[in-house]
Amino acid sequence: MILELKRDGRKKGRLILQGFREPLWWDKGPIDSPVASHATIRTLVFMGGRECEVISSVDIRTAFLQSKPYDPTDPPRYVYYEPYPGGKRVYKRLTGPIYGQRVASMAFYKTLSEWLTTPVEEGGMGYTKGKNEPCMFKKGGHTVVVWVDDLLCRGSVGESEAFYKALAEKFDIKDPTYLTPECDLAFVGFSIGCERRTEGMYYYMSQESSVETFLEDAGLGQYTGVESPMPNKDVLTSDGTEVSESDASYFRSCMGTLNYYAHTLRYDMAYAVNRLL
């Protein structure tokens, strides 16, 4: 049982499978699900479009549990639940993917992408998958970008409402959120906002909240910003003292996060991060 505190303050408990204990023969083909690249997300937000277009997002509830069930010809898979160490084990047969399973994300991606790309007359949505981006789907003027169970969409209000209606009939989803000047969108760590200006709608993306949380967790909240990150690279070699293993671990953790920011929106610090890596 995984207990977690969500960003919005909700407390959540989820029963998951311990994937590292799965037999290897359970896996069939690739197990890593593709996700949309950050460049694709930026392109959808900032690309030119029709004046009537809106940007919106939706979250699919317990997505992995809504994947296609196992084929009846597949070998049976069994799992057990032990409520406490030494407690009586309860055995169950899996009928489909479950959270924690190695292949769960790929199974849901296949379920969703198959439904999106299947022709309408065959019960699908008739979208076309991107040739270079397997997580972007387009139909007419409507575009859908997929990040596991989070969908970012752009199109007219009518196209968006029709898509969400069909999506709700196929999957259990949360209420979609539409981007307006009064309501930002939160999508995979990004805050997407917009403003109405005389020349039209102005869009922007931010990671301010994420960066502030990182600085606080890393113990760097007391430092102030600088105009030019690392103007002098010689500071890297000014102190030759060998660091401890705990300090080295802390450095690697911070650099992983900074490298992520440098690849998403904070290009201004890419040089400094590259020198540190």
C-alpha cells in the first residue's frame, strides 16, 4: 500500500503490485511507455492557430486499471496480498494490468492510442498519430498530446467538448479544465497561463512553483537570484577539497533536478548546468 500526499493537499492510498518481483515471462515486448516530449508540449501551447481555439487538459482516473484486459489465451497471472507481516495471504488472479506492474504504463498507452487511431466507423476516434511523436494525435483542427494519463488538448470549444464527451464514454475521467486568463492549467509540472492583449491571446508557461519547492527542499531558499548564472567558471576549481559521500549524493540529486529545468523552460541556466555536469 502506497500512501502519498498530493500537491493539492489530498491524502491518497493505493494498493500496487511489486513489479520487481514479477516473473520475466509476464513481459511481452517493450514495457516502457512513451510520453510526449517537452518540445511537443511547448509547440502545442505556442503554435499559431485559429482565433476560436482553446487549450484544455483532462486527467483519466486510475488509468492503468482501465487498460484492455488480458487475452483469454494468455497464461494466468496470480498475485497475493498480505495485510501485515505474517498475516493470512489473499490470492487473486489478475484479469488486467495493475499499478506497480512493469508493463502497466505501456498497456494503457496501447489501449488509449488504439482507441484514438481506430476509425470512427469501427468504434474509435479516427485521429492520426504523429510520425515523429507517438504521443501526439490530430484530427481536423483538434490536437491531443498524451503524457501517460494526462491529456493536453487544443482545438475549438465544439471540438474539445465532443472529444471529452467521447472520452468520458470510453474511460472514467475527471472534469476537463479549460485555460482562461482567470484559470491556469497545471500539466506535468508546468503552469500554463494566458492573457488577452490587443494583438490577441498571449500564452506563457512557468515552473515557478516547482522551482520554489526544489529550492526549499534542497535548503537553498535563503539565496537570492543572479542576473547571469556562473559568469566565471573558475569558481569550480577554486577549492580542491574532496567532498564526502553524503555531499556527493546531495550534489547529484540537485544536478538531476537542475538538468531537468534546463531542458524544459530555463534555457538561461543551461551553460552553468552543463559545466557542473
